[in-house]
Amino acid sequence: MRWIRFDKDGQAAWGIVEGDNVVEVRGDPFAGYERTGAKRPLASLKLLVPVEPRTFYCAGLNYAEHVIDAARKRGEEPQLPQAADIGYRANNALVAHGEPIVIPKDATERVQYEGELVAVIGKKAKQLSEKDALSCVLGWTIGNDVSERTWQRGDRTLWRAKNADTFKPMGPWIETDFDLDRADTIVRVNRAEKIRFKTNSMIFGPAAFISRMSQYLTLYPGDIVWLGTEGAPENIGHGDTVEVEITGIGTLSNPVMREGR
């Protein structure tokens, strides 16, 4: 099942994607829903971010090549994390599929994409074993963890580097039927493929993250966990279009613009 949120006369509405159409529902996938008779063409809808999270969690460095590349750029010896490492992002940075990534006018040219798998929590959870951790997941979506690398090195909390407005595109929908072991993540800029990797080649998988988190944090319906990226991302700039595809889910696409241009 594919769940989307869309704009209906200025209000957020939920629907289920069926082919090229969306069946509108009353309620939502977290608290319960019922199908209505309303059906709309998917192409006619303005999509919203697929969920507005209560808490926006993110994995620390979670793919080996990305860890190695980041360390070498800092002139350090690479050290893979010894346990799933949890961070946070800010809701203000979220934008939907099709909405622009806006680079602040004083940002450097080192603004880069990071294509990521996102887990969407479907029910309240605490102290889950790794075996049972995925039982709280409603489904999966796609994120682009846009990052300003110069700010990332200088700002202790990453408040600008990772959390500037529009720096967290997410969407286009939540896919509940997803085979992680068969998925690839592909990032394209202006339709040219930049990176491709096995989505499940993580150092720590979703179950490890969610289990560890739940020992200390209560997870709630609508919380999201971004799960990291692989490789060495490249710069993006004004006029580019960035696509992040995860096979089995879909493609998140966003144009890029710079303030003042």
C-alpha cells in the first residue's frame, strides 16, 4: 500500500495510491481510516511531505564508503562506528516531492545531496528487541539529506548545515510493502546518475537502530528515522534537479535554486 498526503483546499488529506489514481480516505494510517468514494488523478495533486513527524531522528554515519570518504576529507584515519549512532533533524527543513531546495545566499558552493531510506514509525514502541523492532514500522519513504559542508565543519550542532529551511526533501509517499534486501538507491542530478548503492549495505540496519533507540526513547506514530547514505556526494547548485530513487518505493525529485538568483 502507498500512502500519500496531499493538499485539499488548503488542508492536508490522506489517500491511497492505486495505479494513476488516489483514493481519498477519512482518518489516517496511524489512528485508523475508512475509504471514501472520492478518487483523484495522482498527477493532479499537490503532494505534501508524507508525514509531519513528532520527532525527526537520523542515523549517524551508517555506510562504510561514506565513513571512509568523510574521514579522509578531514585528514583522519577512518573509524567505523561501533554501535548505531542516533542524531536529530528539524521539521522546519522538510519539503515535499517537487518543492524547491533553496540554498541560502551566503552558503558556499559545497552544498551536496545525500540519498537516504526513511523508516516511518506506525505505533508507539518502547524497549523492542532487534528481532521485533520492525513491528512498529508503518512503511518507508525517501529522503535527501542536503548538507552544506563548510557549515558542517564549522557549526557544532549542524544547525545550518543540515537544518536550513528546505534542506530535507522527503517523499513522495509511504510504501508499506518494501523488500529492503532487493532495493538499490540511485541519485541523479539533471538525469545523470551520480551514485548507486545497495540500500541494505548499511553498517547497522533499521532493526538495529530502532531497537537501540527504543531502549531509551519512546517512539510514537509518525516519528521518522533517516538511515544514512553511501559514497562521496557531489555539489549541487542553482538550476539543478536532484532525484533520489529507491527501487521498490519510487523517486523523490526536487529542483534546486539559490536565494537571490
